[in-house]
Amino acid sequence: MREPKRGSKPTTKASRLFELVNYQENAAVSRTLIERKSGTVTLFAFDEGQGLSEHTVPYDAMVYILDGEAEILISGEVNNLTEGEMIMMPANQPHALKALKRFKMLLIMIKT
């Protein structure tokens, strides 16, 4: 599947989310599927031990785990998620994540 250009319409062809981003050794990989003023939809693949350091964003977000196992820290609370689980990350709350086992996730961020 070809990634749409910024501001273009998403493809209308069926896709398997799991196959749209691949693992890379010792890396975190992302692919933005939708990027609008109102929000974004991004796929991530994290190799074991990889993650994102603690940060905040001014938007609500939802993480859905497609594969593997992640530790997601939200406002000091540890949450271990596995395939098929999701969690909400409230706007302006510090959060971080780490791959306990390599994992893939879908991040939906709502800006408006």
C-alpha cells in the first residue's frame, strides 16, 4: 500500500494493519496513515527494549496493541498491555512506553 501524501484522502482499499509496518532490529518504526488538523492515525513497530521517553501532548490519544507486549506508563501508573488490548492516554498527562517484547500498536490522536 502506498502511503498517502499529506492532505490527501486515505486509500479505500482493504489492508491488514499488522502488515503495514515491519519490525526493525533495535529500532522503533512508524507509519502515519492519516494526518489531519483534527488528528492522526499512526502505526508503530517497536523492537524489544525500544520505546518512547516520557512526554506530554495536548491531545487525547488511544493506543491499540496489534501484537506483542508493551509497558505504558501514564501519570506514574504502569500498564502492561498485550495483543488486542487498548488504553486511553488523556491530554496533558505524562506518558512513556517500552517494548517488553517487540510489539506493534495503532495510535489514534484526536486534536479537536
